[in-house]
Amino acid sequence: MEKRVTFKGWLLPLCLIAPQVFISAVFFFYPAGQAIWQSLFIPDPFGLSSRFVGLGNFEYLLGDSYYRASFITTAIFSTLVTLAAMIPALFLAVMADRLVKSAGAYRTLLIWPYAVAPAVAGVLWLFMFNTRVGVVAWYLGQLGYDWNHVLNQNEAMGLVVVASAWGRISYNFLFFLAALQAVPRSIIEAAAIDGARFWRRFFTIVLPLLSPTTFFLLVVNIVYAFFETFGVIHTITSGGPQQATTILVYKVFSDGFVGQDLGSSAAQSVILLLVVGLLTVLQFKYIEKRVHY
Amino acid sequence: MATVTLDNITKRFGRDEVIKGVSLDVADGEFIVIVGPSGCGKSTLLRMVAGLETITSGDLRIGGVRANDREPMDRDIAMVFQNYALYPHMSVAQNMGYGLKIAGLPRAEIAAKVADAARLLQLTELLDRKPRQLSGGQRQRVAMGRAIVRAPSVFLFDEPLSNLDAKLRVQMRLEIRELQAKLGITALYVTHDQVEAMTMADRMIVMNAGRAEQIGTPLDVYERPATLFAAQFIGSPSMNVVNAEGRDGALHLGEAALPNSTGHAGPVKLGLRPEHLRPDPEGPITMQVQLAEPLGANTLLHGRLATGDSFTASLPGVHTAGQGSGALRLSVAAEHMHLFDAHSGARLG
Ligand SMILES: Nc1ncnc2c1ncn2[C@@H]1O[C@H](COP(=O)(O)OP(=O)(O)OP(=O)(O)O)[C@@H](O)[C@H]1O
Ligand SMILES: [Mg+2]
């Protein structure tokens, strides 16, 4: 027999879900609805009136080479951020997992960067790589490398990727470490007796057993790279040079608030909404099938 | 196939000395059972042989070669774990073939060896399943299969049957023994179950608190236990131990006087196995029966002696004598009396 609490009537259940519904309504459904509504209009240059254009904004965006470039930038950026946030985290976790003593101290130290807000992290990295006063930029100069992320597109991309991924390494590290420590010791020992040395064991036994964690972190990090890196980009490059670091979220902001084209900006956020929804569905539908148990 | 030699092996975890000097010579193809109560260091000893724990001091030789500093993979051993430790993301066939794949054998050869082992263990139907789709007994077989495909020199077992039900345990115990005899591979087998130890071992090592109390064949240990601990640990129901005193050429326990074969004088511990007691109207031992447990083939009688020591007798058949609260007189043959030093617990005579 199934044990389940059942409510009589509808008032109590309604009250119980009301706070969640209210929050979702105010912070998600209302703005999303606004965005969809606005995406159907073009405001006049003074913002006094707006004209209904149907799907005109979307039509324009799809033909816009800058917008398509931003798509590619976003794909590159989020791939790099996800890799740069996950691979070092996994490596550190594997190393920390091997420690018997003082693993706790490393864990504590490694979690600190996560406490730094993305915008602050951005400023931090910006100062280190500042073309005039940055320590790292100066040091690179001494080595004969002329660092200038203000002009060089690849360097700008590299810098925002590193600044974005840096804080996330902590977060991923914690999850990987917990997952590593949950791998039964005897399985590792059995593999050792079967003849597998450390890295062989890692790739054939440990990594497959980590796949649920890896998959979860993959989703979380991609969503992070898509949305929460705004502060980093805004402080370091403001999307430049020549839009080289203008990811979709940043373009929503710069077109809407800087360029004052609210209709296009709204249409972009609607597209973003669809893209992220699609990504998540795809990930859960197809990648999860290949995740072991 | 190889000999295994443990030469005064010790193990310390921090300051705790967990293994306090164990020496053992295992002959080629011999089946050694390490038995003892929980926490006595059985697993630790086995894991040192496997290379999963470092050896604090002493020498380990496998096949005559010192192996203390060798990695587990270089010791030519295979181990079956209590929880089986199967790789959950691999099929049964992949689990069994993993070691061979790492050794770099060609695919066809791996498949052939896995198929052979599977046939031996009746796993052929299950080769494509994942471990989670198997019953406990089947997982146990897969773990066995993984150990035998590599044809190692030494098998190590750490309580491999303790997660199985009683009936399956009896069956697997026979199968493991048969398999080991057929393959002729030296085996070290850890258990806390003295019945497993008695039935499987060529020789057993009875451990207590990091020491080997006795090393010998099962019958040796049963018939001539070297210490009080070994005497009480092996045998079911366990041996009665009562305080006695050697005086005037006889052994006195309270009013009763028994022949004293060792001639030992002074306080001693006397051990009497319940199954060696015989009902005898003239017998020197008088027991107040408090509880009778009929087991069918025999009856266990629990009660006390006049001295207050609790006492158990196992008499053949359904026994009604002394039912309720009667007195029962018992005798015991001289060769079935075990005397131990009252302080050290070492066997006397
Ligand atoms: N890694 C370790 N660190 C510290 N102490 C340990 C460690 N492993 C085992 N011990 C201690 O060593 C002693 C022997 O442990 P071991 O696992 O060998 O016992 P065991 O005889 O196998 O017991 P069981 O029958 O319960 O499996 C125990 O007192 C245990 O607490
Ligand atoms: Mg154990």
C-alpha cells in the first residue's frame, strides 16, 4: 500500500504552494511575459511610443551578422569556461583525495575563491592583467610578451574565461571530491590487484563512476557560463574588443540598456530562454542515457 | 602457484599495534583459513599479503621472493572481497576480463578465458548483465570468476560468504574448496565463522588480538587446542571452562574429583567440550539442568555445576533426563580433558 498524505479540499494545498507560485510569478513569469510582449514591438528613437511589428524583431536578429557572431562567441566562451572550471577542479580533487593528512585544510583553502562575487573576481583579474599597472602583464612584458587584452581579441577571451572559471573551480572541486570519496575503496583496490595503475584506474574505473556528478556539473556550469558571467565580462572587457567577448547575455544588456533598442533586446532574451530550455532538455534526454547508473 | 611465507609480520596504525608478530609458512597449493573474532586483525593480515596495507616490520615472501615493497599488481595474487567490489559500470564479462585486458592480452584470448571461467562457475547466461542485475550469490560467483581468470599464484579471500544466506554459504563453501583444489592455487581465506574454518582449511590460524594463538589442522586445533582462547573459539557449542585445582594426584572441582593426567598441582582451568560428556549414574560431575534445547540429532542441556560455573552438555538423541530442574551426573574420558594455565591460558600437558 502506498503511504501518501492526502489533503481534503483545495484551500490548504493552494496556500502551501502559494509562496512558490508567487515568487515564480513575480520573478519569472511576469518578466518573461513582458519580454515576450516587448519583443513584438519597436520603440521610436525617443522611447515615447512603440509600434507593433509582430515577429519583425526576430526576423531582423536572425539576419544580423553581429547576432550570429555573438552566438558563436557564446558557444566558444561557455565551452572554454566549462572545461576550465571542471578539469582543474577534477585534477585538484583527485590530488586532495589521495591525501590522508590535511585534506581538510586543502578543502577549506580551495573553497575560498567561491566566496568571491563574479564582478569582484573580474576586477581582481583585471588589475592583475591591466596593460599599464597589472603585475602579470608587467611580468609577461619582462618575458618579452606584450599582453594587451584591450586590443587583442584572443587575449580578451582568455582573460574573461579564466576570470569566470576561477571561482567555479572551488564549487566543482567540492562536488568532485565528495564524489571521489564516495567511490568504494574496495573497488579501487580490486582494480589495483587486477593490475591497473593509478591513471589507468582513474580513466577506466573512477571517471565512469563519477559520471553522474560530472553530468550534473556540466549542466550547472554551462548555465553559469551562459548567464552568471555577466559581471565578469562587464568589468573586464565590456564585451570588447570589437565584440569579441559579447556573449548573448551581454548583448541583451548592451543592446537594451546601452543601445536602447528594447524590442530587439527583448527578442534576444526570448531566444536565450528558448536556447537554455532546449539545452537542458537535450542534456537530460541524450547525455543522461550514457551516464552509468 | 606459489608458497607464501610470513616472517614475524607486524602492523602498526599510528601507535596501535594491530598485528603483533605473525609467522606462517604456507605450502604450495595449501588452503589456509585465518579465523578469529571481529577486530582481531584478520583482514589487516590478508591486506598486507595483498599489498593493500604496508607491512610495518617482518618479511613477506611470495614464491620465495621478498614481496614487502611490491605493488599489489606485481604480486601475482587475486582477491575476493567481502562486498565483492565488482565494477558497477561493467558487464559480468568485462568485470572478469578487466585484469586480462590490462595485462594486454588479445581480445579473442580474453573472451575465451572469460568463457571458460564462466562455464566453470555457471555464469555463461549472465555474461552480459551488469552487477546490479545479479543476486548476491551470483555476484559472489562473478567475484570468484574475476579472481580465477587471471590464474594467479595466490588467492586471497576476505569473508567472501558472509553476505550469503546459510544454505548458499554451505554450497559455496564446498564449491570454493573444490575449485581451489582443482586449480591447485595457494589460498588464504579469512573468516570469523569457525564452521567455515573447520570444514575448509588444510590448516587454520586462530587469531586473537593481533596474535596467532594456534596454527594447525582443524582436527589438531579441535583435539589439542594450544590456548584457552583457541579452545573456546573452535567448536560449537563452545567448550565449558571451569576452575579446578590439582591436588593429591587428582583434579578437584568443588566436591568432584577427576583423574589428573598431567599431574599439575595448583589452580588450573579445565576445558570440557559439551559433546564429550556422557551421562553416567556414577559420573563425578553433577550438573543442575536448567534448560534443555532439543536439536533433533542431539540435545543441548544448559545448567550449573555445584561450584556455580555455568555448564553445557550435548547429549545424543532426544534426551529427557534432567528435564525441568533435575540433577544429571556426567563423566568424561581422560583424553577429552584439556588443562590450561590459570593465568596465561597456555595448554598444560
Ligand atoms: N586503517 C586503519 N587505521 C587504524 N586502525 C585500523 C585500520 N584498519 C583496521 N584498524 C584496526 O585494526 C584492528 C584489526 O582490524 P581488522 O579489519 O583487521 O579486523 P578483522 O579481524 O578483519 O575484523 P572483522 O572480522 O570485523 O572484519 C581493529 O582494531 C581496527 O580498528
Ligand atoms: Mg575484516
